[in-house]
Amino acid sequence: MDVTGLTEIVLTLLGLVAVGWLLKRFGVLSAEDSRPIHAVIVYAGLPALVFRSVHGAELSTELALVAAVAWVVFALSALLAWGATRALRLPPRVAGGFIIAAALGNTGYIGYPVAQALLGDAGLVRAIFYDVFGTVGALLFVGLVIAQHYGRIGESGSEAGGAPALEPVASRVSRHAGRVNPLREALTFPAVIALGVAVLTRPLPVPEVVSSGIDALAMLVVPLIMLSVGLTLEVRRMAHRPIALGMLAVIRLLVAPLVAIVVGSLLLDDPAALRLVVLEAGMPAMMLSIVVGARFGLDREFLTSAVVLTTVASVATIPLMQLIVG
């Protein structure tokens, strides 16, 4: 795909985000209205999309390598982010948020629709494995530990005001993070359940009446995700700690996909798979990081600024990274 076609796809998705933001700006909807939207996405739309994509797809060891790339990108990004926090002498509550936001991308909410639009159904399947077995796993098994460590060094407890309205699984993490069971959280996440069901039932045909319903639910995902992102964005918060935010954006949007290019070139033979891991590695900061940070007493204002800045900047960096990968 040429740069014009890629830019059109990204701008179309960003336009849907703008629609959500304008609906909030003019009082038609509010950030609180994102709660039922997220519930529909997490418990109906995403499982349907995952099931439909994986059930009829050809599965291979390449998908495990895609997830492996995700873990390497996460590890190196987190290490570089840790070094940046030391160089900038950031306070613990900011440093913890910096590492999480720099190392974990929005590979599900934004990654899925972008991957499908750019690379088709095969790209979506790879994106699902990158997200579920890479990003989500890294968050639950490592990200929570990082947040707890820096939150304990800084101020204890959540910040006033509570967490913003994100997916229901995020609420479970934020309420019970002190005694969270990462394996249980992963296995009970609706998209993971749908993935398991899709793999186990691949030899079985799906009745047309069922597949039609699944397709209808799956078609809701992209517009609802983009609208919900618009409802939760607060553009005014991007002025908080500009130097730290700039370095975070460089790691998240430029360094991480460059790492994916190097690692993916070594592990993956299919150019389309390489393009996908670079795409997912360059996603903006994960929105769920705001919820996790709020639970452990990290600087939520900084995390929100990081999500907003990287989401806006990704409209330029995503096409750039795709051009670099060739």
C-alpha cells in the first residue's frame, strides 16, 4: 500500500475519533457515556471479531513468533524508558507512568482496526496474537508489578477522582490490583475466551444464522472503538511535563517500531507479518495504563497526557514506520 492509501486509512479512523470528541465537546455525549460503549465492545464486539477472524484462519508457528516479537519490544522499550526516567530525574509517581506508557501500546483498541484496514483479515489475526499473548500478557505479568513498585515508592493509594471509564476488565484490575491473579485475569478476559473457543472449534462449521449474528457484532467494533477513544480524550492535558512527554512519545512511536523491524526481520519470513509487528509496536500508549496508574497512585495527569499526545502523533508516525519497513 502506498503512503496515500495508508494515510487515508489512518485519517479515516482519526476522523471517527474526532466525531466522538465533538459529540462530547457539544454536550451530546459525555466521557461517562463511554462506559456502556466499552461494555458492548469488550463483552460482545471484540469476542465476535476475534472468533470470526481466528475460527477460519490458518494458524501457524508464525503467530507464536509474532507474540515473541511483542515481548522483546516491550522489554527493550521498558528498559529504555527506565533509563530515561533516571536521566530526567522524574519523581516515582511520574517515572512509573512513564515506563508503562512507553512500553505498552494500544495494540487492541486501536491496533485491531488499523491492522484490519491496512493488512486485511490475515493482519487482524496476527494483531490478535500480538495483543493477547504479547501486550496483555506483558501488562498483567510485568506492568502491574512496575506500577505497584513505583506507586509504593511514591504516594500510596489511588488519586482522587477515581479512574476514567474504560473497559470493564480494567475496572477489575484497578479495584483488585493488590491481590490480582494475572493468570485468572488473562483467562477470563472475553477476547481470550473467544480466541480459545475459536481455536477449539475450528474443525466444526458454524451455522449461518450464528455466523451472521457474529458478523453483525464484529462490524460494530471499529466505529465504536474510535468513537469511545474520542469520548475519553482530553486534548488540554498535553502541556504537562513536555520534555518527559516528548521522550516518551519518541520511545513509544519511533524506537519501539524500529526495534520491531530489527527483531521481526530476524524471526519472521513473511513481509506481511513483519509489517504487522511494526504496525502494532508503533501504536500509541495504552489507555488501560491510566486505570492501572490510578489504582497504584501513579501520576494520572501525566499518563492521560501521554495517551493523548501519542494518539494524536501516531497519525504521522504510523505511516512513517510503514514506509521505513518497505
